[in-house]
Amino acid sequence: MEIKHISHFQNSSNSKLFGLMPDKEEIYSFELTNKNGMKVQVINYGATVTSLQVPLDNGKFVDVVLGFDNLQAYLDSYSLPSAPYFGTTVGRYAGRIHNAAFTLNDKTFQLLGNNNGNTLHGGDFGFGRKVWNVTDLTAGENPSITFGLLSEDLDQNFPGEMHVYLTYTLTEQNELKLEYKATSTEDTVINLTHHSYFNLNGHDSTVSNQEMFIESDKMLETDQNNIPTGNFIDLNNHEFDFRTPKKCPFPIDNSFVVNSKNEAARLISSINNLQMNVYTDQPSVHIYVGGNCFNTLKGKENTDYNAQSGICFETQNFPDAPNHSHFPNAVLKKGDQYSQNTVYKFENLV
């Protein structure tokens, strides 16, 4: 796929300058709108979703994702005590890798330890901090935008030069569809995910009174640093059994095993009569409630985000899968194609 320079699209009526990188590279915001008036705004820094306006049954719209009004705040957010990764594309490997190392083809790769000596979300400078190119933009029904990224060999010490593409499609059924594809010049490991913090009552609210459903009967057991032990926890009679919807818990930072043939998860707001259904072809959904900006950065519309401002549904492979032979395969072979599909569907409750 040809990678066009961003300027190819910047004259489009639905794009505008969002900010400048430290090296003065221009970052643009692109807007997709469907016939129901639903809108998503995405920037080519991190292929990041900055706004998602969903129609309610009363004719109003609600922005259901946390974010910032300007690029500088996104850049500065990585200096917070815990970077929130608002709306970003996480890679090369979402979640944690134990001891920041894995072995592939009898060779050990030492990564960057950015989380208690472990690697989190691909290291210090993962895909969410990179400038992506826009490779395609479509209007009309089911508008879409495709971002492309070239991750050089040994980027954050991961092997292989990797080409990654992410297409966001806003369907006429009020779905935000994410389709990832990637290839590598060497055998490598990969685990991509999307890191929006959702709040169906609006980004300036709290998720504590919204309900969550997860189609899962087991979750990954983890140690004190949230590293998978390799064991699973049976969720029967467990407080984290969400097969019957219940209030969003806090704290939560756990990976649930899901049957990818069905709906994986659901978030429900009785205040806005709105629900979000999550569908994925991935083996797990990692649930995280957070969004704290530590009274240091202001969110959109001058909002103070706290530790219960949003909830992430990170559809992905298991964290630390490269170090557990019985976990789903995380290896992308040279010349093969990685693909991942996730859908966030919004519906008004009758």
C-alpha cells in the first residue's frame, strides 16, 4: 500500500491542524461522520482517537472518550506519574512483558524496562508516541481513514522492520470498526490494541455508576506487578464475574479470556440510555478503569480527569504471551500477515 504524505489529505474539508511536534512536524485531526450524525475525530499522532460523539435518543450528542484539546497535552501526558495513553494505538506489544525480555528462535531479546523492570505497552516510545501517515481516506457511507506506520528493525529492541496499518471505519450502524494489519521482515512478536477510555455519561463524568458485562468465565492470574503467572482464575462466584452486568469496579486492571465468536463485553449507561457492545477476534479483553491526570493536565473542555473517569476495553492477545508457551501465539513470522479486528458498537436502549 502506498504511503501518501499527510499533505495529500490536509486540504480535505474534514481535516485541520491539531499541533506541531517538537521538530515542527504538523499533526492533523481528521473527522469521520456517518448519516446519523455520529462523529469520530482521530489524529495522526499515535493514530489516536480524540473525540467520539454518539447520538442519544433525546437528539443530543455525548462525547464518550477521554482526551485532550491540543497536541502538547498528549505529548506531556507521557511525563505523568502514570501515562494514560488516551485513545492511542498501543504496540508493538500491548500489556506487560516480564523482565522486559523474551526468547524467539533461541535468541533472547532484551527490551526496555519501563514498568517495575518489565516492558509495558511496547516500551518508552511505543506506537502511541509515533507520527503515523495517512494512507487512505474515504467519505460517503461508512467513511474510513487508514493510518500507516513503519517501525524500524530493533525499534524499542523488537526484531524486524514492521509495516503496520490501522483502518478506522465509522459505519451507518453507529459502529467504530478497527482493522489492524502488520507484516515484518523478521520473525517477531506483536500485540496491538486500542486504548480509549470510554464513559457513556460523557468524558467529564465518572464510570462508577455504569454497568459492565464481560462474556468470560476466567481471567489471567497475575503477580504483584500485574505479570501473568501462567495460571487462570475461575470466575464462578468471583467478584469479577461480569456475566451478569454489574457496576464498574475500582480498581481493576485485569485480562479476561473471551470467546471471540461472540460479543466480548458491554458497557451500559442508564442515565443516557446508551450501551456500547465490544466485539473482537482476539482471545482477551483487558479491562482498566483510570484516566487520572494528577491535577497536572486538563482534559478536553478544561475537565479534571480522575482515577475513575473512564474505562478501557483493550482487545488483545494475553500480556506476556511470548513467555508462556501455553498462551495464544504472539509470534508474527517473517512474510506472514498479522490481523486484528475490533468493533465498538453504540446503541440507544429502548
